[in-house]
Amino acid sequence: MSDSKIPPTGSKQWQKNEKIINNNSALKQARDISQGLEKPAHKYKSTHGGKGSAPRTDINSQEWQDAYDQIDWSSVRNEKKSYRVKVNGKYVDDD
């Protein structure tokens, strides 16, 4: 690539190009290498920051299972709801 095709630093086209490059890890890595900034490949990977494929370990423990069995589900189901539903300005619940 010849230098005549590269827009001047700070110009609108340069800013537009940088935005596109920064959103693509392959382009970002190529730009950094061309500028002499070699980073490890894992620095360019993007992640969503989720749980991953590792299984959850706390829900299968005996302590968790014993505590789950002690929940009184009848009291949870019989609780009166603490909200009222309003449609077109009128309450539609039992009250």
C-alpha cells in the first residue's frame, strides 16, 4: 500500500477508517503489526464475558440439595400478590 492512499492522521476519513479497524480484530492486529506493535494473539480476541462452558458446581452439592428440600413451597405459592393490574385506567384484579 502506498503512502499516498493513506489519509492524513486526524482527518475525517482517517477517523472513519480507525473506527472500522477497531471493530475488527483481524484488521486491528494487521494495523498494529504494520506499525511495529506486535501483541500476543489473545489480546485481539473479543469475549462476551459470559459463564462459558464450565458446569456450575454449587447446585449439585449435597448442601444445596438439602437446603432445597427444606423450602416450604406452599407458603410461596399462597402469598398474596402485592401489585394491582390497571388497564385503560381501571383496576382489573380481584379487589
